[in-house]
Amino acid sequence: MIQKYADLMADIKTIRTVGLPPGMSTGWDRVNDHFRPQKGYFCVATGIPGHGKSEFYDCLMVNTMWLHKWRWAIFSPENFPTALHFNKLCEKFLGRPQREAGDAEYKMATQMIDEYATWIYPDDEDTYLDDILAAVKQIKDTYGLDAFVIDPWNEITRPKGLSETDYIEEALRKFRRFCRENELFGTIIAHPTKMQPNRDGKMPAINLWSISGSAHWRNKADYGLVIHREDMTKNEPTLDIQKIKQKNFGRVGKVQLYYDYKSGLMKDELSGKFGLPKR
């Protein structure tokens, strides 16, 4: 499609008078300095299994549900059964295990998660990207939607006849276009290639180039996040923001996070507490 100034004039005027969108608060002050999600854009997140990438994203989902009333679609077959994942999100909202909450408080948590989260679960062993995107579109049309996440990518079936690299390039292009056209913040959580500990027992640092399959993971993404725990004896993951395509949505850098095992919540190094902003 050919575009000239006349076609873009309304958007240009908005940028001139209002400015570029800053992105949405994540609920963590230090994280906001570097990473602010925005609908219509595509995020890739990676990290060694067990380092906290899914826990971080669960916290992010709950924070944005509360702060912005964002509705999420979730494809996360590793979180089985789905009822367990539902309960995990409830506990993050509560800030403590569900057994420590009263009935009225727990009911409030379940109502919020029910309103703002919808799960997609595969019907059979083979699940294709087109199937998931179709389900996301159905959820958007039925309930309304602001964001969705695929966790992890290796649960997606690659069609026969395509190399892994060619398929990833094609799939990421389709995924990014889907986010643009439907004005959704979309995330794919992808595993890195198999890593071995260093001689000191610590895991080596990884980056977006470490994701299994293709360099297209870094090239196609609008946002690129790495969650890494250098010392597995401590619940202290580092959020490494390695790519921010548009500077109005943040900047590259690292934020130290602290994970509370009991509640499943994370705090950044400045917040001094676990949990959501005051409700």
C-alpha cells in the first residue's frame, strides 16, 4: 500500500499535539523505567527453565488486570491443570496463599481473574499457531481483549515441509501482523538452546540470540526480555531488557527482582514490598 502525507495527516497531528504513547505501567517503578507494554506490539521473553520467566509474566498479567483492566488470553499448556494456574493468579492478586484468605476476599480474587483472564487449551497433541490466533480473535470478539501470551513456544506444532528457521520467520511475521491488526499486546515466551552450568556451578548469561531456532526472535520483536538467575540458591531473578524498538516505551537495561516463594509475588529493588499497588 502506497502512503503519502494526506493518508497519515491525522496520525501525524496526534503525535504533534499529544505526543507518542508512553506505554502502560507494569506496577513496578524500576521496571517502568525500561519496559512499558503497549497494545499493538510484540514481545519476546526468554530464560532458562526455572529462572522465573513464567512467574514474572503471571505477576505482570495480574498487575495490568488490576491497574488497567487489561483482559488476557493465555495459552500455557505447561500450567496443567488450568485450575491450578487460575488459583496461582488468584494468590498473586491476594498476595498470599489462598488458604490464608477469607471466603469473601478469595471470592473477590476469583471474580477478578474470571473477568480478565481466559485460557486456551489444546484439543489434541498438535496445536498450530493459526489455531491459537483464531482462538485469540474469538476471545477478543466475545469478551474483549487487550493482551495474550503463548508460553512456551515449543508447544506449537511446526507444519511439515518447512525448516525451523523458515517457519519461525514466517510465524513471527504473522504473529506481529496479528498484534498490529487487532491492537493487542502479544507475547511469546521461548526457551533458549540447552545451556550447561559453568565450572563454578552458575548458569551462563543468555541473550535474545540464545533462543532456540533462529536469530529472527530478536530481529522481529518490538520488545525483548531475558529473565535470568545467576545464583540458583537465591530467589533473585534479573529482568534484562535487551530490546526496546521504540524509545517511548522504555530503554534497555537491567532490573533486579526479588521473588517471594510463599505468595508468588515479585518486587523490584526500589519498591520495598511485595504485591500490587494500593487497592
